[in-house]
Amino acid sequence: MPTQTAATADREIVTSRVLDAPRDLVFKAFTDPKHIVHWWGPNGFTNTIQKMDVRPGGVWEFVMHGPDGVDYPNRIVYVEVKKPERLVYDHGPAPRFHVTVTFEEHRRKTKVTMRALFETAAERDRVVEEFGAIEGAKQTLARLSEYLVNMR
């Protein structure tokens, strides 16, 4: 698994948010297709999940449907699943990046940190510029926060 350090900061997108929900519930929202389909992605996006097998070596294939009518096929391969603490996965084939999601519980709230590590700084910058990846990640966690209110 790639190690994220200050030396890789120019290749990373790191997004965190404290959610008003217990860690087990937040982890479930990330790993259950009947939940993630409702909140994954930036504002205006919807999802069609073809399969979601959350285990090391398991695959999540889905299509994100943009508000502009463009479909974005995605494929994730899980590297590590440590319930309810961490998810690690590889996204590809393009753009390719490695993601570590951590779930830290603090007094019935959960801090989620998503750390995406790209192969090059240029690829990270391209994804930020072309797809608005930083704002999109923030919107995704905001949508999760809203979804969790009704998930309980």
C-alpha cells in the first residue's frame, strides 16, 4: 500500500468532515450499496451500481450520471477493509488513484478523512482542473452528512 507523507502532498487530495453519526453507521453508508447509491458523488450526480463486493480484492463497479447527462463509469478494487476503521481501494483505469478512507469516532460523531493519492502531481492537477475533484469531494461528504440524518 502506498505511504502518504509530506513528500506526496503534491499528488494528494485530502478531504475531511466531522459527521453527526456514530462510526458504525457511517461505515455502513460507505459499504452498503442500498445506501451509497443515494449520496455518492458531487451535487446533482446520481449512480447506477452494477456490483459492490466490499472485501479485499472485491470490486465496486458503478456509473456516475452527471447533471449534464454525461455518464462516468468507475471501477474500484478494495485493497483493505477494516470495519469500522478504514477502507483502502484503488480506482482505475483512468484516472488512476489510491484512496484511504479513515473513520474516527469522537463522542458519537465520526471524522471521515478521504485521502486520494495520484501517480503524478500532473494527474492530480488534471483531475482537479477537469473534474473539480476538490470541490466534488467536499460536496460528496456534505451529501453523506445530509443522508445520515434519515439513515438512522
